[in-house]
Amino acid sequence: MLLLTMSCQLALTQKGRKKVVHVSEDDSGAVVVQTAPGKVVTHRGGTIILPCRFHYDMSAHDPDEIRLKWTKVVDPMSFEDVFVAMGKERRAFGSYRGRTALQEDDAGDASLIIRNVTLQDYGRYECEVTNELEDDAGMVKLDLEGVIFPYHPRLGRYTLNFHEAQKACLEQDGILASYDQLHEAWLEGMDWCNAGWLEDGSVQYPISKPRDECGQKETPVGVRNYGYRHKDDERYDAFCFTSNLNGKVYFLKTYRKLSFPEAIQACQKNGAVVAKVGQLYAAWKIQLLDKCEAGWVSDGSIRYPIVNPRSRCGGREPGVRNLGFPEKKYKLFGVYCYKAADSTEPKKKGKDGKWKPFQV
């Protein structure tokens, strides 16, 4: 009989040691794998192992008859092929090509390695093991460290249908958040009065401080749920999710304030681009960027990140302050730039005639 269980716990600790998997034998001698429930956690750009182990009677089955298949659960009735192995044959699919491989520590190891993890990799995965007569499967959840940010475009509040919300998040270096991600953000204190789309097509919003203008003061705290809405016809804001940066966001030092077109040019001259909203949120949350200076970001809004609140910097709570969407050509502000980790450092000619790096 083929037995399969899944480890849904982080496969690697920070020190790189594997989580101990407890194996026991029942009275008949059959091996039963027992692991603790949970999830694996990584960040964008990281490498993660989705643990999966199985046992079968080696005397009754040729190892080459065993097929290992990993799929991603898109929704309860839809799966996306990720990786298949049978005998010595291996095949990865779609965006997983070139990034996935089996760990194969021993004959019963079907654990999947995913390298250069993307935002889109977040979700639930099924590991299925099949021989000619039997099959069994288990689930593992891949979670990402990151930050939720509410978003609406220049057009204003409640202007995005579901598909437009998906696009808006992608344009700002994110994806539509899941309910679990929004709930976790609420547990950490997120409070937002405007309802937004989530990746499953539902519309929700987190309330930590009940008040009359946000569903009545007597209503309990929690993630308020409007349910599943019509994806084409109904319009709300978006809750986006992003993870760590493969680079750096910084406030560019300039001798004067800039219009939006000038801000674009200034970042380009510094070997960078104007930071996206998601990149600014990631820098605030992960790199602890704290700057009490209003600056342009790529969607034409003015924002600034505050880790340590002070009275002259917009309130008592940490967060990314949003001053709205001013006129791009004539309004003057600073600018937040983003420079990828592998960017070539731009140079300028100094008074001595030698080329020197720009100061960031």
C-alpha cells in the first residue's frame, strides 16, 4: 500500500538545518511518516523546499513505475502543472521551468526545490505520488514574507473592477493579496476603511478601530467581508501584496524640488527609476526606510515612509503617507528612486577630471 504524507512546516531553518521528520513503524512493519502541520515561508527571490515524503513496498514495485507530480491549486476546481518526474525523466512547466528540481535525498523523498521565488508562487501545492495501482496526495502551503498595501489610482476611490485591480497591483510591483495575507495584516494592526478586491474575487477591508464612518462604531473589529462580487461590473479599491526587494529604494538628494517629468530624469541620471508604490512599501516594511520628505512615486502620487512617527511627519502611526495625485507638470516635490541590486553604478566627472560615482 502506498502511503504519503506532507510536511507543511518550514524545511530549512535560518541555520540551514533540516526539520526533523519523525518516522515510526506500526505492528505490520509498514512505515508511516508523521510531520507537523503548518506552512513553508520564504520571500521573493529566495529558495524554498516544499517537503513531501512517501513510502511504498519496493519488493512489489519497480521504482521507475512511480510518478511524482506537483501541481499548484489555482482554485478548488483548478490546478496548474508545476513539475512531473517518472523514472529518470523530469519536466517542469510554465514559469517553473529552470527554477524547480526534486531534492531526492533518498528513495522516499519527493520534496520540490523552487529557486528565485516570485510573488506568483504564493499559494497551495499538491504533491501526488502514483504507481500502477494506487495514488495518494498531500498539500503544502507556500507563504511569503512581505507587506499589504491598499491601492487606488489617480481616478479615485472605487474605480477598479477585479481585472483592473489585478493590473494595478502588478504595475505597482505587487499582486492582489489573499484573505490570509489581509487577515495577518489586520492581526498586526492594519486598519483601512475602504473595501478592496482580493485575489479570490472577494471584496473585504480590515478594521482595528471601529467607527461610524466605517460600518458603525458598535461593529466588532475584524476583516469585514462584502462577499464575492461581480468581477466586471463592480468597482472597488485593491489590496495588493509585495515581498522583499532585489535592490534599494532611496530618497534622491537634489538641489531643488522637481516636477514629475524632472523626477523621472533625475532617477535615470542616477542609474535608477522612479520607485513603484509597492517598492516604497517594501522598503518601509523590510528595509525600515524612514524619511519625512514627500516625494514622487511612479504612479504620479506623492508619498513618504515613516517608521518612527513624530508630530511633524503626519500622525502617530507608522506607515506610508499618501498626499494624493498632484498636477505632474507644475507641482514640485522630491522623488523616491529604485535601483536594482545588479545596476551599474552611474558616474559623473569631478573637478579633478576623474569620473566618480553619483552619491545616493
